[in-house]
Amino acid sequence: MKTKPIAALLAAALAATMLMAQEPAPKASPKPRPAPEKPEARPEPPPRPGQLANVRIDVKVTDERPGQPPVTKLVSLTVADRRDGFIRSAPQIQLPGFNAGPLPLNVDASPAIEGARIRLGLGLEYFSVEPASEAKQYNRAEIRERLQLVLEDAKPMRVAQSADAMSERRVSVEVTATILR
């Protein structure tokens, strides 16, 4: 007769274990919120085509050295509105006892006409060689510039002037952009 109380106790323990192992019933969720409306993604507008006009770009590089007359280089190119143009010039120079290598004068230009003004992306590389103070010695100078400009039509503007860290030498850059219709 002792088996009946033990069986009852085992049945109660088994029932309690089964009740504890069950997951509670999910609570009723509040009304689902609608997903927030995202603004419609607007595609990027296509780039505005350039006008049917060209821009003449004149780049004047003036190299001034103490005791010498200024050396002026002029580079001109004509580029369509909102297009890219470039000029590459790189003569090889051989001097007695010195291989200067190429001495480039490179200009990159990207004009955009806006009314009577021109936005101009301008890149310039200018290398030169000059005699050093010691006999049969030469110094090679390199100037690299990348500029974003706003220019008046046909009006020259000095856009850069750099000084040599080792001498009184100065190099200035003047740019004129003219709309050709």
C-alpha cells in the first residue's frame, strides 16, 4: 500500500515538471504599427549637358630669377563646355655632366560655363633647370598645382605664385578663360 502514495507523488512531480517545461502562452500584441513611410528615393539628375560653346584657356607661367630677365611660357588650349582637355610637353634635356631628364610643361583643364563666368578645374606641372652657384652644377625645380577657379570671361587672373625655398626665385601663374560662341 505504500506504492500508492509513491505513485501519487511521482505523478504530481511529473505533472509539475511538464507544466514548468511548457512555454507561457504568447501575450496578445498591440496593434501592429505600419512601417514608417520612406521618402521615395529620387534618382540623381543626369549631369547637365554642356552648352554648344568652347572655352579658350590661356595659361601664362612667369619664372623670375634674381639678376635674370623673367622667362615666360604660354600654353593655350580650347575645350568644349563641361569637357576635359590637356596638353603634354616634355622635352628631354642633356646638360654637360647633368641628365635633367624630361622637363614637362603640362596643363589639364575642365571648364564649365555658368552665365558670364567660367568654373575651371586646372592642373599644372612645370619643371625647369637652372645653373647652380657652383660650376657645372644645376638645380631642377618642380611645380605642381591643382586649382578650382571661378573666372570672369576674358579677364586675366593671377591664380598662383610660389617661391623657391632655396633662392629668391618666384613662379607665378596667370589664367584667362574666354567663352567662344
